[in-house]
Amino acid sequence: MVVDDSAVIRGLFIRVLEADPEIRVVASAANGRIALNQLKRQPVEVVVLDIEMPEMDGLTALPELVRAQPGLKVIMASTLTRKNAAVSMEALAKGAVDYIPKPSATSEVYSNEGFSRELLAKVKAHADRGRRDGTAPALGGGAAAPAAPAAAASPTTAYRPRTEPAAPAARPATAADLPQRLGLQRKPVVLRPFPPAFRAKALAVGSSTGGPQALFTLFGALGPALQRIPVFITQHMPATFTTILAEHLARASGLPCVEAEDGMPVKAGRIHVARGDWHMVPTEAAGGAVIRINQDAPENFCRPAVDPMLRGLAKIYGRNLLTVILTGMGSDGQRGGEHVVQAGGVVMAQDEASSVVWGMPGAAAQAGLCSAVLPLDRMAGEVRRLVDGGP
């Protein structure tokens, strides 16, 4: 279901989504109240929810929607402003599973390939997660009948534009289908032994889809355990959003957390977050490690990307670098992880069951780079053990 007060934006979102044969937009609404009424008549797997709407805005509607259909996957859509970035982060704490920044110009909704790719990937990833965790509603198979012409102008129309004969119902997707759907080839995971007497003197974390919630969980559990080492995070996020992410991580961890700036000295006990649209590359300097940021070409379709961060850190910290790859689409972090293990460092990954998408962690694990693949709720304990230098 697409929820936005602009009929033009709703139509463009629907056009992007319906261009993918695996997605069917079954309803749309002009505000949160209409969306709640729609949900009573038409269960859905994923809702793309605008923030600023009349009568009932997205942040007000969010808990009501999740209460009406427990397990509903809600993706917040907002423009790239500090206010909306803050609201999106608040929404993640109130039950939203993800966010997507809307292009600044209406014309870019359909013409911007990066936005279209991100929207489609996130909708499919969260629908798959719902099917894996058993929260997806039972939906009828086959194609639905086209909407009546008279209803087409209504903001509450169920959009079913395909008029071709109904195809046989497809087999529901399962967890085993996910790697193939996300372009990954599943391989057996073989763990590397931990290097003898390993002790972390720096922590690097990479994440993407589902990353903010995973980061809040991880750093909320770690907190003071990281006071003696510097921490580096690359989360795939646009500018403005990383500013708010840093603020939320500071509150979750109790540690100072800053967006990386060029020439910034690296400090123990501080979390350094890659700035949106800039790669973060820590570098050794005469007075100690400093951060360099650049706008070199995106890597793995991302800027910031995890790989350049890990390449830089591996040169500085070598056998004392601990890397954690959390939930996310794609394979960012795998090539950088190769540099980490070649330098004698350790890579760990979030397991498939607790990941929203086992793309990034799965790529690192299946490449044989990981010494541990753990559920999110066990990751903090292992990080703490390695920071303390325990057996």
C-alpha cells in the first residue's frame, strides 16, 4: 500500500512498483486515517508511508497501522530535510522497519534509477522478511481483478492495473529463495579460526538495510565497553540522515558519536560515522590516525561504502582490527573484509535469521572471511570479549 497526500507522488510510486512483476500495489491512501480503513479491508505485506500528510500524518498513523496488523512492514518515505530525517529515525523506534528518502523533484521519482532501485529492493526485502518470520498476512494467489473505472480516481483505490488473464498462483517465497532473489549464490559457510591472542584495538561496523535498528541494538548493549578503542561505522544512508543517526547512536551508546570530517583525528572512546554521500577512509598520519573523506566513485553502488573504510583501517590497525558486518543488501564489505583478514584482523557477521537481508553479512560469511556468524543479540557479548582480549 502506498500512502501519500500527493496524488502525483502516489501515482509515480505505484508506477515504479508495478513495473516489477513481483510486486502488486493493492491499495493507496491520501493520509493515515484512510490507510487504516484500507488495511481493514485489504491486508498488505508492506506499506510505503509518507510523513507529512493532513488529518493523520505518518508518525501518528504508524503505531495504529502496526497495531491493526501486527508484523506489518512499514517503510517511511520522506524528503531530505533534517526534520524529516529525525522523524524517520523516531519512526524506526516506533515500529517502522526502514525509510527511503524521496527525490527532491517529483520528476525524479520515476527518472532517478537509484531511487527506483532502492524502493524496489527494500519493498521486496521486507516482504521476504515477513514471509520468513511468519508475520506476512495470507494473500490470495493469482492476479486480482482490475479496479472499476469509477473507483480509479479515488485516493483509496486498490490499484490492480494488469488486465491480462490471471496466471497460476506462484509458490510462496521462502527463506531458501532469498539469496537467489537478491542476486546471491548460496555457498556453505566455513569459519576461520580466531587468530591466537587476538585483541581488538579498533572496531569497524558496516550495515545497510535494517542497519539503524541493528546498530542501536548493538551499541546500546556495548556502551562503556568501547571506551578504550575508536569505533568506525559506515551505514548506507544519505546526507542529513547520517547526522541524525550519529545523534541517536550517541544516546544509545552513551559515547560521543560524530559524523566524519576531513582531517578529524581518530579518538578512542568515540564513534566515527561515515557522512552521507562521502566515503570515510581512515589514514595513518605523523601525529596518529586521521580521517579522510572523499567523493570518489560509488563502490557497490554506494557512497559511503564499507569497502574503502575497511581498506584504510586494515592498513592502520592490521591484526588488531575487529570488523562486524550487519544486515544489508548487496556485498559491500566483502572485498574490504579480505584486506582485514589478510592483515591478520577478524571479521564477524550477523546471522541470516536475525538479519533483515542476509546480503552483506552473507557475502562475507560465504567468502570464508568470518571467524563467527552470530545472531544480533549475541554480537555485543562477542565484541566485548574480543575488546577485552579474553579467550
